[in-house]
Amino acid sequence: MTVFVQAIHTIRPIGGAIFDRWVDVYGTDVVPAMQRSGFELVGAWKRSSGALQQDLLLARFDSLAAYERAGEALRKDRRLGQSLGTLLAEMQLGEEVTLAQATPYATEQRLAKALAEKPAQPRQYVQATLHARLGGQAAAYDAIGKIADRLEQANALQLVVAYEASTGVRGTIHDLWVLPQGLRDLSYRPSGGGLGELETQLRAVAPEEEITYLNPLPYSPLQ
């Protein structure tokens, strides 16, 4: 069973080149240490909306046991410990980790397709975080899967990966999308009915949703 691990890092203080310094060291020292330890990095992004100076990383493992083995190996990596010790003398670091499982509509084919694509320029990503009512996950999965098919056919959004949190607030679903045409006009306009019955079905079981814009960091496999 595939296990996803999402990590959000918050770098303080805000300002200057401190976030650039974090990105440089993470790409040079942390990512190679993760690879040595058994982490499969799926993507890494700067969070471009919400709180400033945050990144989001996503890794996957074949099982929870594989994640635990990789985490133990990473903690024992001396080269990484030395590098982080120097870095953390320069900044304050906050980290929020979420364990999750893949949702049925987030097929391996969708993720493999996105990973295989090598765009000339990094693409615009967006993360939708939905909060499904207890017992409503199956209906939410069905609706989101059908919505993803429709949006992809219209070249409006491309679903990359989706996962439901196993820790934290139960029923939290994260959907990660590519915007094939980049950010478009965000000015208000009437919805014109949106996605019709599919949207009604989804909002009946997942009435709350948050959007975060994401932009790939240099070491992200998903670009």
C-alpha cells in the first residue's frame, strides 16, 4: 500500500535571502541524503499563497514500514546532521508532517504521466484541500474522479496526485493539479453552473475546500 508523506516547512525570519539559503542547502545536501536513505521524492514546491516562506515536499513509500526505515536512516546520516546544524544556526525552522494514503482516483498512470513530462518551463501547480464529512469519503472520491476526467478533457486542469491524510483531521483530502495554461484571469465572474450535478454531489459530502498555489523548486521531480 503506497504511503505518501507531505512535509510543510516554514522558514523564519521573513526577509532577505534566508529562504534562498534554505532552498540551496536543501537541494545540495538534504535531497541527496533523502535519496541515500530510501525516500522517493515526488515533488517539492514553494507555497506561493498563504503564509510567506513555506515549502511543501511530497515523498512516497511502498509501505509504512519502508517510511519508518527511511526515516531512521535519515536521522543517522552524519553528513546531513552537520549540514543542518550549520543551517539551523542561521534560521528558525518549523515542520508539519502529514502521513497519507493514495485515493482511488489518483491512479499511478496519472502520476507517472506528470513525472515523465519535461516542460520547457516549470508549470503552475495548485493544491486543493477538501474536508470530507465522516462517511462521505467514498462519494467525494467518486465526484472528484469524474470532475478530474472532465477538467482534463477540457485542458483546464490535470490531476497529478491525490491523497487522504491518515494523521491530523480525519477526512482531509489533498488534490494536486497542474494548470496546463498557467494562471488565468482570477477576476470574479458568475460561475454559470460550474460542474452541475458533480459539484452538488461533492459539496454534499465535502462542503469546505482551500486552494494553495504551488511553484516547483529546482530539485523537484515534478516540474
